[in-house]
Amino acid sequence: MPTLVLVRHGQSLWNLENRFTGWVDVPLTAQGEEEARQAGERLTGRHFDVAYTSSLSRAQETLRIIMEVARFHDLPIIRDQALNERHYGDLQGLNKAETAERYGKEQVHTWRRSYATPPPNGEALKNTAERTLPFFERAILGDIKLGKEVLVVAHGNSNRSIVMRLDELDEEGVLSLELGTGVPLVYDLAEDGTVRDKTILE
């Protein structure tokens, strides 16, 4: 029974500063590095055949720390921007509280939490899913169907897209889904991708 583990990267500098991050390449904080180490400790003793991550350094560094702590030596790594965070467009780099003051709380809430309404020049969760899920179906589930154990270290919204697919959440259900930084989600899957069991390693 193949295993898929999803991890959201550790806390980044702009998570700490309450800024919209998106595709801007910001580093992990000291806390984010510690969250990655804790994820590595929780995954120690497991075996993986391949790891996937995004093209952004905060996810790649989280994966590097996990691999170092858990001693996943010589693990093949596939990096792809299909797993990047949701692109926040004109909001990238802006403080979330200041943005709410500028555009109004209701408008910013709609941009952040609706499924299909994107911020200016950015992506809604729907758009993120439209690039993440085809890659997931083709590449990641392709490996699962070969019986491989797969580790994915990516971002809040790209991972939410995958969880939406695996947990069969509808558009309303995914809006309340929160994924903690550095917390592994372990899915035991049938080789056709059907979920047999799910565990959160907190």
C-alpha cells in the first residue's frame, strides 16, 4: 500500500510579517527551520522513493532539512512550479492588515477565502488547483500507481488543492481547510490513488 506524505513548508519571513507571499522567494525563519527539523524527526524511520517540491526556496529548504534530519540520503528530487504557492498578484509583498484597510475587509476576505475570485493579476484557489492537480495526477499519482512511496513538500494552497482531491472536499469544504506549517499529512493509498487512511503527525 503506497504512502503519500504532504508537508507545507516551515514558517517563512513573510508568514511572520503577515505579508502576502505567493511566488516571491522569501527565506524560512528560525522557527520555520525548527518546524522543518521537527517534521524530519516525525518522518524518521520511513522510506521514500522520490520527493517533489516547488521551484521556491522555502519549500526546497524545508525538504533539505527534512532529508538531513531523517537521513533520506540520495532521495531523487523533482522540482516543479506546478507546486508553487498561489500567486497573489498585486497583493504580493503587502501586509494583510494594511491591505484590508486599503481595499476593505470584505473585499480582501473574498480574495483570500473565496474559491474562484482572484486578487488583481493573481490566482484564486481554483486557478492554483488547475495547475497543481494535473501535475499531481500525472506525476505524483503516476509514481503512486507504480507502488512508490512519495514525499511532497510544497505550500499551503498547492497542498490544499491536493488535499481537496484526496479528501473529496467540495468548494465550500476546502475554504475552511487549514494546513499547519511543517506538519506532515500521511496518506495510505491504494495503487489507484484511493485513500485508505490519513494521519496527521502533529
